Amino acid sequence: MTTLDHKIDFAVVLSVTKANPNGDPLNGNRPRQNYDGHGEISDVALKRKIRNRLQDMGESIFVQSNDRNVDGFTSLRERAESVEELAKLMKSKKPSPDEFAAIACAKWIDVRSFGQVFAFKGDSVSIGIRGPVSIHAATSIDPIDITSIQITKSVNSEPGTARGSDTMGMKHRVDSGVYVFYGSINPQLAEKTGFSNEDAEKIKQALATLFENDASSARPEGSMEVHHVYWWAHRSKLGQYSSAKVHRSLIVERRVAEPKSFNDYEFIIQPLDGLEVEIIDGR
């Protein structure tokens, strides 16, 4: 595989319909909002979905969620120690950070994409790897409205409990919202992790299919949809333009006074001389 030899910028437009795209555990699991009322999806949540999609493609993932564990390891330490070369370095008194990083990056695509901190209790290993793929949090174009409904349980969890079967709970959702998030892939960092042109294509595919196999009670099938992925491939490692200028070239205009859905917006690409954009429809 050829190491990535050019800078890449990207943007993703997605919509939410009667779903909780990313609950805040510190706020009763309500959908995340900023102080202006705009909805947010954290970069960590987005990376989790990308990891899941890469895993569905058959790629090896280091940071696996418990419900998608495919190798039987219950901790990151166990997964790292399953690689013989890494296990030896972890037991070494003076492990080589470069050697450790090279082995980990070659083994797991999420490590060579997003980076990873390897620091385990009682070990001499404390290694941080910077990944070339950086992702912003997704933010809704307009403020969102959150609907909260009260739910009940139809049965008791334990026998002989004093509580009734109508135990109350709360469920929250965004009725409708259109979100945008941006990202970049740095070729200088790609050289250090071995991130390749082929890896970049896999990231692009993962972005376009971000919500496949992602359904849950909070996000029913079809309630989350990727509409477009905008992909700018520069001609050089430094790129013709800064990432900020490239991201600003995606202009959003409202077609109605109070937009409610994706069709109420128009997305326009402001041309940048010498830099073409590939537009991939979501699936």
C-alpha cells in the first residue's frame, strides 16, 4: 500500500428524524446542544461509528465497543498483549516507542487513522500516537427542538419487588435536524503511522455509510441519514488551501424561513481554483 501523499479535506451532511443522535449522560441522556440551542454530535461518537463501519468492512479495530467485540478480549491491555511483538515490548524496561507505534499502526486501522494512547497500569509503556484523521463535532445548521416523552415498564425486573410495573422513565429525541461536520487527513502524520491512500478510500466509504448497522431504540432504522460527503483531494502534502478555507467553501442557504428537513436547505460549493470536490451520495 502507498502511504497517503496528499492532503484531504472533507465535509458530511446528515439529517436526524425523531431520533437521539448523541445523548449527553450528564444531562439525562438528552440530545446534546450548545448554548445557542444548536444540536451537536461529539467527535468521539462520530469516530465510534466510523470504527464500527470499518469493522463491518473486515478491518482490524483496536478500540472495539463491548457490543461489537469480535476477538473475545475484554480490555485494551489484553488486545495489545495478544500481539506477540507488543507483549514483549510492554514487558521491556526500555521499550522503543517508534517500534511499538509501527507494530500497532500496522495491526489496527483505527490506530493508524485516529491515533491512540498506550498507557497501562504497572507497565513502563506510555506511548502516544498522533493519527492523521481529525474530525470536528457535528453541529446542526439551525437550533433543534427536543421532544421528551415519559415511558413505563410493563414488568418488574426482580421478583417480590415493592415497586409497581408502571415504573416511569424518560426518552428524548430530536424531531428533525440537519447537521454538518468537517474533517481533514494530514499526509505528514500519515507518513508516521503508515496511513495509506487505500485507507483514505475506506474512510470515505465509512463516512458515506455512517449509519448502517447503527440502529437502536434511540436511533431507529432510517432515522439517521447521510446525504452527501464532500471530498477535497489536494495536489500536494501541504495542500493548495488551508482546511478552514476549504470547509468554508461549503455554503448552506435556507430555502424556507423555518427549515425542518434536508430539502429545506441548499448546499452550494464555492469554487476554489485548482481544487476539485468529489460529492458522494450517502447510502
